[in-house]
Amino acid sequence: MMNIAYRLLLTVTATSLLLIIFVVQKGYTLGYFFAKCAYLATLPNAVSYILYLLVPIALSGLSIYLSRYLGKDEFKAGQVVEVDHGNPDFD
């Protein structure tokens, strides 16, 4: 169960970068998403963009922290015979 939650967190982290690129490209600030909060509308655009960037950084930090609770895989001497590319297109 922890492995599935961890993979989901990594997927959300990677996808959030794409979402941030879209939001910054369109020029959406926090005031756009929270129109009822007058304080957010007065913030400079750079503050919104920095906060957007902090989301994937925080999610990455969370995933690194949670990685200690994943299972431990160990390789003993002589177990690994050869390491190949995962995709044969690189041959």
C-alpha cells in the first residue's frame, strides 16, 4: 500500500510541474484563483509564481522523506550478472 501511495505522490509531483508551466504562461496569479480574498489580489505576480514553485519542491521533499519507509532492497555480491538498458532502442 505504501508503494502505491509513494508512486502516486511522485506522479502528482511531476504533473504539478506541467500545471505550473501552464498557469505561469497564462499569467494566472493567486488573486485569479481566490478572487474573494482581496489581499491575494494585491500581491505582486512574482509572489504567486514563487508560491507555485514551492508546491513541487515541498512535494519532492515529502517524497524523499517518505522514501525511508519503503522496503529495503539489497543485492548480494554475485547476484547481479549484467546491467542493460531498460529500452533496447539505445543499443
